[in-house]
Amino acid sequence: MRQFVLSLTVLALILSARPAAAENKWYLTLYGGQGADSDLGEMLTFQADFKNVYLLALAVERGLYTYRDKLRFEVEGIVVKYFGRQENAEFDALVIARWLDFPWNNHLQTTFAVGDGLSVATEVPEFEKERRNGNTAQVLNYLMFELTFGLPQLPRWSLITRIHHRSGMFGLFDGVHGAFNSLCFGLRYEL
């Protein structure tokens, strides 16, 4: 519950800040990925056990506030469709902190983002039920880690890699511990 209250407080502070015109940019991201029977730690250490669960997602993102050209706060909405052992849809809404300042950005534009919010599935996801012996729910926490890479000559385009994570936040959501992780790749465009 403390994490939820903290997230709402941060969102309120971000939304109350007066952004400059350059920070109001919109982004569109199309990405796809494969699910894994692995926890978040295994995903982050490249030890994932990939399964026959795939997703295709479309995300719309808006920059809200940039701190010293180094850290940008954003909001994002995502529509997801699953294929394979899980065929539900999913809707996610989140707040993102994106680090913008890397020493090699003159050669390869790079950002690193962490986002947190809510994930709502259209039905209790089948693969999550199998993986967690039925211990999952339609509404869970959504967490993402993302790297983007772009060429300075094409500043509006970026390749992305993202970990797409749904979980119960250690039991905060319906007593669910863990749930689903997917490794994704896609394309991001600044509108």
C-alpha cells in the first residue's frame, strides 16, 4: 500500500509541474515479445525460460517534465494482445522515469526507463494461472524496464527492448506473488 501511495504522490507532483513545450512530446511504440516461466530476477540476468506465450503491444506515451535534460517523467497507456497459451487482451497505465544522459549519445542515442502502474487483463490470464497454480488476478501491478537506442541522424526513431512485467507486488494485489514476465523488442516514434 505504501508503494501505491508513493506512486500517486509522485504522479500528482509530476502533473502539477509546469512543463516546457519541448517536454510535451508524444511517442508511439509498437513492440512484441515472448513470455517466460521465470521470475523478474531471472529475466534481468538473462536466465529466462521462454514459453509458447507471445504478445503484441501498442503504447502511447507523453513526456510531462524534464529535470536538467537528464531525467524525464512520462505517462504511458498500453494495449496488449496475447497469443499462444494465453489469448486475452490487457490494458496498462503507468508513470515512467526515463534517464536521458549517456556519454555516447552523440553516436548512439540511448535512454533507460523504469515504469510502474496498473495492468488490467480482460480475463484471468491462462498462462499466469498455470504458472502460479491459479494464484493470479485480472488486475495486477505493471512494471517495465526499457532501453532505447537511436541514431542521431534519425532522432524521431528508436529501437526498444523492454521487460513487460505483471505481478501482485508481493501479495498486495489479491494475495498474488509474481505472475508474468515477457522480453520484448520494438520500434518507438516521436510524433
